[in-house]
Amino acid sequence: MKRLSPISLCVALSVFSVQGWAETVVPMKGQSSQQTQTDITDCHNIAASQSASAAPPPSGGRLKGAAVGAAAGAAGAQVRGRQHDEFYDRVDDDTKQDYRQNRAKETAAAGAVVGGSRQRQERRAQQKTTAATTSTAYTSCLQGKGYQVNP
């Protein structure tokens, strides 16, 4: 069996390393290429299990936004109606109800848009945090096993 030189081992490991991490792994304690590959796989599995146990991505943002928007719209319509008591009292209850429902629908649509936007922002931030945590766990694991990890 032909042994790889340390330089070719580093190149091979950087090319065939764990998906998503473009790092060079240098054995510092004379580990064999087989041991190095085993350690890389172990550290990848540890990092992946940590990211899998992370909080689930945020959901329900549009629905929450729509509910808040609808409540705000109905309340706002009621307040605006009360500002004009002399006219508001003359209007029948069905018309008042229609007005409140129309305002609630309009603001619910806006709330759904805002809620969806916030949800996407939270999801992106969580993905960045998870990726950074996973990469840190992977690198720390390899360093703990006696490797130098270069970006």
C-alpha cells in the first residue's frame, strides 16, 4: 500500500473534506491518513448532530401578522368611528360592522406581509448562527483530536 506524503494528504483531505467546509486538515500527532479520515467523519457527525438538535425554524409568521393586523384594524376602525360620534351614532350596526371588517381585512393583509418578512429574516439569522456553530464544533473537535485546521 502506497503512503501519501504529508503535503498530498493535506491536499486530499481539503478536497475530500466534509461537505460545506473548505478547510485543510493537517495531522499534528503523526496520524495516518486512515485515522485522519475516520476523525474527520467522526467530527462531522458530531457537528451535524449538534445542528440537528437546534431549535426548529420559525414558522407561522404570516398567520401571526395577519391576526395582529386584523385586531389592530378592527380596533382602529372602532376608534376612528368614535372620534366622529355625531355621525357614527346615526349609522346602523350592520354598516359599522362592515366598516370594521373591511378595515380588519386590509390590515390583516398588511400584517401577513410584515409577518412573513420578519419570519424570513429570523430564518436567515438562525441559518447563519447554525452554520457558524456547526463549523465551530467541527473545527474544535478536530483540534481536540490533534489536528490543525486551516481555512
